[in-house]
Amino acid sequence: MMSESVTISQADLRKLLSAANPDGALLYLYLQSGKPLETAEKELNMNGSRVCCAAAVLRQLGLLPEERPARIAPGERPAYTDEDVYKTMDYDTDFRGLYEEVQRLLGRSLNTEEIKILLGFVRYLGLDYDVISILVSYCKARAEKKGRKRRLGLLTIEQEAYAWAEKGIDTLEEAAAFIQMQNLRESKIGKLQQMLQIYGRNLTAAETRYANAWLDMGMDEEAISMAYERTCLNTGGLNWAYMNKILQRWHSQGLHTAEEIRTGDQKPGTGANGQRQLDADEVAAIRRMMEGN
């Protein structure tokens, strides 16, 4: 059993709450009590699959640091030949099954160069066939959400495959945890986009970086809304850089919820009526906007 007292940092707590995964939170508390991962299945009354999935969630959150073998070997990527493809397709029934599954998922035939890429997923990155199937499905779903009309190529999927390999996403549990976290993040960014009254388009790459940074800080939805309102009042509209400064300041003060901000925002220059003077950076930002720069 766990000890009676377990200490959780505010940063870790925000990460656990953002994941919305009870098994992950329970496993975190168990490990924080000094217990080893190997005994979690028995003592927490979880089956092996649940423990693996919970551990995968904690790894995605950066709350279960551990040494994982590198999937990408140093040096140049291997170059497969047409003969490699022909031999593999002739003698490896499992790979041929993967090839057919990927074609089914993409709704089209793969050319020889794409089969070479698929061969690299297996031989070079060492990804299991089931993980590759999930990877392709994930990339297809992302492309559809973004409204891309061009056909999805294996070159695009290859970029994501290498990213997965570098992150240690090499099992079904790790893949499921990663996709769950990505879906949660995309849902939060979608709500943030509505809050900022951005409709009819996707966020730009720069805007997405800002949004992800705010979520990584652990700012809750109402806190971001407060920063948006303050930005609009002070600048006349949405200014991403200005809004980012507000949220960075709150984060540096350890303020991440609306209630914390209301009671703890002690920026110098605040008057008795709750209003405050703008600082030099804010004044400069407003001046640039008025001058059209």
C-alpha cells in the first residue's frame, strides 16, 4: 500500500489534471510513495495492460523518467534497393500483410519508393506492425482534420515515424497514450481558438506555438480568457505577443488559474481601484500598433 503522505508539486499536479487519466494519476501517486513499478500491478489491483497504459501516459507527461533504448542508429539512413523490396514482398508474408493494410488505410496503391520507406519503418526504426498501422491511421486523421485535399504520402508519414521513434513511441500502449494526449491538446486549442474568436481558418504555425506554450505553462481556460480580455482592452484587439507577455508574467508568479490571478497578481503599478499603469513594454506595443508597425 502507499504511504499516508505523498507530496506533489504544483507543476506535476497541473500535468496530471491536464491528462484526465485516473490510472496515470494513481500510478504516479504509487510511484511517488517510493514503490517500484514492478509491484504496481499487484498492489493497485490493475492488470498488466492498465499498468502499461498508465506508465505510458506518465512518460508522455515527463513524469516517469527512464532510460529508453535509442531507436535511431547514428549515421546515415539505410538506402533500400528495388531488389530489397522484391525479395521482402516475395518471402515475408507478414510485411506483405502490412503493405496491404497500409494500402487499405490510404485507399490507394503504394509505389516502390513508398514501399522502401515502409521497409525502413520495420528494419531501421524497429517499429512493430501494429504500431505502424496506428501511425498511418493517426497521420491520416490529422490530415483530414486540417482539411488537406492532397493525398497523404509515405514521406509525410515518415517524418512522424521518426518523431515517434525519437520519443520512444514503440508499443501499442505508448502510441495510444501519445494519441490521447494529442487529441486532448487539439481539443483545448480548438476551445482556445473559439475564445479568441478565430473562425473559418486554422491557426498559423506561429499562433499554434503560442497556444501550445500557454498550455504547457499550465494556464487554465479562464486564465487565458482573462489575458485575452486585458489584451483587447489595452491594445484594441488580439495581439499574440502582448498576450503572451501577460501569461508569461503570471506563470513566473506561479499564477495559473483565474482565482490565483485575481488574488495574486501583484504587478507593480496596481492602484487601489484594481486598475494598473502599463509597463514600458506594453506602452511600446500599443504605440507600434497605433503607428501601424
